[in-house]
Amino acid sequence: MTRHDPSILRGFGLAAALLALAAPGIPATAAPVRTEQAEAELLAERAAPEAGKPFTVALRLQAAKGWHTYWRNPGDSGQPTSIQWQLPAGYHAGPIQWPVPEKLPIGPLANYGYEGEVLLLTDIALPPEAKTPARIAAHAKWLVCNPERCIPQEADLVLDPGAPLRAQQIAYAREALPESAGAGWGLKASGATGGVALEVVPPADLRAMTLHFFPYEEGKVQHAARQPLERRDAGMRLFIPVAAQAVGAFDRVHGLLVADGVRGFEIDVPVKGAVTASPVVGSARPLGLVAALALAFAGGLILNLMPCVLPVLSIKVLGFARRRDAHAMRLHGLLYGAGVLASFLALAGLLIALKAAGAAVGWGFQLQSPVFVALLAMLFLALALNLSGAFEFRSLVPARLANAGASHPHADAFLTGILAVVVASPCTVPFMGAALGYALTESALVALAVFAALGLGMAVPYVLLAFEPRWLRRLPKPGPWMVSLKRWLALPLYATVVWLAWVLSIQVGLAGTQPAQDGWQPYSQARVAELVAQGKPVFVDFTAAWCVTCQVNKQLVLARPDTEHAFAERGVALLRADWTRQDPEITRALAALGRNGVPVYVLYRPGREPRLLPEILTREAVQSALADLST
Amino acid sequence: MKVLIAAFLFTAGNALAGTVGQPAPDFTLNDVGGKPVKLSDYRGSYVVLEWVNPECPYVEKHYGSANMQGLQKEYTAQKVVWLTINSTREGHYEYYPPQKMAVWMKQVGGTPSATLLDPTGTVGRAYQARTTPHMYIVDPKGVLVYAGGIDDKRSTSKEDVKTAKNYVRAALSEALAGKPISAASTASYGCSIKY
């Protein structure tokens, strides 16, 4: 049988074969029923009933290597084994006595069940006059799974009176059954944030190294989550994370407490106080469209003051004072504004189109291209050299603006607008990442409107000054002071060149990745899932070399010794998702968090929803998120 | 500078995991025809999310008995949007490429509003979907109002569909009648999702 035979994959081929055995008219089998995945048979402890002793029958299920069957609560998926007894009149079967299960991780999920062999014992009550063995049969159903697939199986089984007895095997299985946690145990449960804290004082003779709680009911605990155990003076404290989609209130800790993976104790402890969900901070409700537009407009205004834009624009504005033709000036201003607006809309359109085409891109995609960064660096270098007077380049736009005799003044003004947006991009991308990223997760129309508002905000001061150049009259008359001003204004441009060169060096692999910081691992979704499944909290820093906010946060918060210490103390795994270059996996992870740009800071907590931290990270925000972990 | 930056980084939606009573995580997934489908485009309607894997015996139970197709037909006729999502990872042998998924849905006669593929499992994880089937209901305001099983009879036997209490029908009937959903969180059963 190959794995790729679809009829077998669904399990129906096998189920059908077994059902044939179970069909009426076909005698049930006493010999073990064998499938490729499992073997099933009924075993007896004794040949005939004995007064005062239970008549125990075992369903022996042997799962093949790599396969498992299920406990009474199967965990995140699966199905408990069930037995329908077919007994002579007067006979009564008790419930299945479930042995201690194992927790079986399945990717980010977990099942509770048994690998290999399991004996499911059932005590059968006989009428007092029963002396001779009677026909004991059962219809058993079980689900057998490996981490990749599940096959429902069933069989009619009959106890073979002639088969050798398995008294010892059954006695051993009975011995290993969970006991009731009676007197001698101190147990107290209280509701906490995200789970239940169980205070355990075990009897003096039990020296458990580990404890794990297996609930009888589903929908109460996060099955896959680790249950952190803390040792106290007088015992232990087990934290049981509550299910994300809890079914009903978690008001009883009812199930098995398993010590060292083998000894099970049945407990039923009422929970005092309610389990509370942990608040998610640092992310307010989504803005309304009007507020988003207003903020984008204000953001555009401020862009004029950014170090990459201010030097270039101010030189041009200073030139306004020298111009006389009011009509030409206004036209120039409007065309400049049109250039800015068109550039922002083109940028938004390009991004929306790329996304619609299925490309995993986000805001900042421009700066993810080393070619663009290299061109930008050269442009800034040229502008800076020009301002410092290293050379005059009459043919380039900024110098040309002052030249009233330019041959194509209209195209010139429009191009100036485009240039302004281009030189602003190292600032728009890093400072407005979250805002524009958000706009892009909304509809295309909202995204275009937000980008347009940003463009309007950026264009307005320049256009106003073009309409009202007299506002510039208070400035001193043009003179040598302008030359020294130019020299000073060149400095931020040089700084931008250095920064872009650094980004480029990372992108082309000269510097490998962003400078590594001790204790940080590279991000992957699988790694997060794996760590969370192990019960570890995980902090992910979604960052990029070109993201200034990210770098500021890193220096002021994440790289601080007290923050690093706090992470270490709580056993938080630190992952860094570097978006300096294109990375579809990171883009998708951002989208899952409702974002489309960096920075994003997330604390993944086992058994609880991930918690987003503010983009403007503070040490207090990190500390409070971490403090919340231990409750 | 920090204040200045703060002024512009207005914040986006929460990354709340699929929790009943909270906004349902928004997503965009391609349907089997390659067309992107966005959850928030359906604001104003009830949306059912159904996790599916055609290779799963529990899914076969509900499609083989025409239970799922019946629900899809019944509720899409009442303007409920029904999104069927397969989160099996690409590379798993139970993974169905878009074409195969489309053919399967046609063969079984399913009529969801869209059949979506989530091969990276991003959306499945966002909803903490664990099993196939696993059912969710999002209300017209985008709030998750139901998460759990299809019904209360954990089995692969098609016969059980007749006698089971169908949680999704119960929840939708209450919701469409403007009543609060009495069982908003139930235990789901089925195969584990092959993330």
C-alpha cells in the first residue's frame, strides 16, 4: 500500500475492510485484527468469574511505530477509542479505565494519547450465578494517527475462551492506572491572567520532578502549551494556560495530574476567582478615515522639516525672493504641488498593484531595493557636494530653479516636485512606516486617499510661499550668508549619504546582516511556533536597517542592559525579523498582525494571544508586558 | 523627536487571536481562481469561516452526508457569506493546489461563497484553528461571535449527522433572528490542521 493511493489516504479502504468483519452474518474474530497501523484484540485476566474479584477484560490496541491512539480527552484533534460491549443478559460493562496518557505534539497543536501499545481495561459485572465463561464480544472504534494523517478504524472482537490468559499483563496495567489524589495532597487553584494557578503540596513520599495537568474536558486548557512549574517552600505551583477559545468557564481543575510523566493522580479542584484575559496594549482602535487623512496631512507638513528634505527645499525657496513674475511663480508652485501629489499617488498605485498581483511587498519596498538605495545615495552625494560648493551643476534641478532663463520652466517645476518626493523617501519610509503600512492594509481607495493627503501636506508650504513670496521678505537680503547657510545645510545630506551607504552595505551582503546582538536569533515562523509549543514566550523585533524608528528603539530600549536582563530573567526567546531586504515570509507575518511596515514588536505568549507593543517602544512598555507574563 | 514620530505612527488593528467577542483578525487570501478575497470586504454580512481538508475523514463525514453543502446552500441563500479555507501547508501530501481544490469542491457539490487557500497557515493560526472542520462566525461588524465545532457528535460516521446538534445552524439561526448566540464557544473535533 503506498501513501499516495487516495482511497487509502482517506482511510476508507481500511475502514471498509474492517467493516466487512463487523457486518451482520459474518462472525466476529477472536484472533487479533490487524491493519497496517494498528492491531486490536480482547484479553482476559481469568478463565472464569471468581467471587469478590473483578472480571476484567482488556482491549489491547497496538499502534504501529510512529502512530498513536487517543485518551478520553484527545486534545486539539482526534477521537477517543470507544467500545460497545455485546454481553449476555445480566452482564454489565463499566467504563474504560484510561491509563496515563502522553502529550503528543503535532506542529503547533497537541494530542493526548498513547504511542505503541495500550491496554484499555473494563470491569464487567456478572450476575451472581454466573460461573461458566460466556461469550464476551465488543465493537471497538478507534482513530489511529501519525502526525501527518489519521485513519478511523473499527472491528468486532470476541474474547477467545481458548486463548492464553494475560493475568500478569492486566494486573500490571491495573497497577499503572491513575489513582485518586486523596488525603495527603494539598491542592488549591486560583484564577489568574491567562490561566489557572494550581498550588500543589504532594504527599511526603512523592518526590515529583515534573508535573503536568491533563484535563478531562476539552476547551479548558491550551493543550499544546507548556505548564510552567515553580518550586515553593511548601510545594509547587503549576501554571495552567487557559484555551484561547475556551468552552465554558474554567471553574474546576478536573483531570489527571501526572508526575514525572508516569504516575497519574485524579484531581478535581474548584477554581477560586475568575480567569482573566490579558489586555493587549499599545494598539488603539483603528483610526477613522478623517483622522487618518488629517494625520497624513500633518505628516506631510512635517516632512518639509526632515533632514533629507529641508536643505534641498530651503535653497529653492530662498530663490523665490529674487523672482518678480507673480503669475509664473504661482504656476511654478502649482506644478510643483502636482509633481509631489503625482509621485505619492504613483507610489501608492504601484504598491497596490504589486500587492494585487500577489507580490508579498509592504511599505518600504523602495528601500528594499539595493539599486534604488544606491541611486539615492548618489543623488544625495551630488546634492550635498553642490550645497558645499564643491561644484555647480547647472543642469540639475535644484540649481536650475534659481535660473529664470531655464528652457522648460513648467517641466522643471513638476520635476522638482518629483525630486522632493524622491529625496523625502528615506524619511517617509522609516518615519511613517506604521502609518502608511496601515493605510495599505485598508482598501485601495483609502490607501490612495491617505497618500494623497500626505502629498498635499508636503506640497502646501512650498505652494503657499510661491503664491505669497512676500512672506520671505523678512529674510535678510541675499548675500554671503546664504553661502555659509548652504555649507551647513549640506551636513545632514552627507549624514544621509553615510546612512544610505550603511543600508546598502547590509543589503548587498558586505556587512552580512544587521550587526548581531547577543541572544537574538533570526526569525522564522516555524521557529516561533516551535518555541511557543515548548512553552517559551517569544519576543519578535520586526526591523530593517533603513527604518530609523527601529534603530532608535533598538538603541534606547532593546539594547539596554536592563531590558536584556528582563528578557533573560523571564526566559523570553528573542527573534529578529530583518526586513532590510525583501522577505515574503516576514511580509506575511506582518500582514497576519494587521501591519504592512516596520517597526512591529510582538510578544508571543504560550496559551495566550500575541501582544503587540507600541511602535515607539519604551522600556516601561517592555517591562509591563514582561511582568504580565508571570501572572 | 519621539513625540513627533509618535504623532504619525497612528496604530493599526490589534493582533487579537481568534477570540469570541473580539474583532475577527482580518485577512486576504486567494480563492481557487487566484482572486484575492478580503474578510473586511464583507462588513455588513454574517461570514462563516469553515476550515477544510478534503483528505480528512471528519471532513468526508460532513461532505459525504451532504451536511456541509446543505448548510452552505441554506445560509448563502440568506445572504450569509461562507468562506471555506484550506490551511494544509504546501508540501504536505494532503495539500490540494488551487485547481484540485476547485475540482473537489465542484465534485462534492459545495457552494461556499469562496474556497480559499492558506498554504502558509497564517490565517489558520490567527484564528487558532485546530481541526478540520473548525467553524467560525463573524458578525456584520467584524466581531467573532462563534468559534468551535460543527456539531456535538465526535465521530467519522455519517449516520451521526442526523442525530447531532448542529452548533453552526443553532448559532446562525439565533444570530439571524437578532438573538445572542447561546453556545458561542464549543469544542471542535476532527483531524489536526496540517500546518
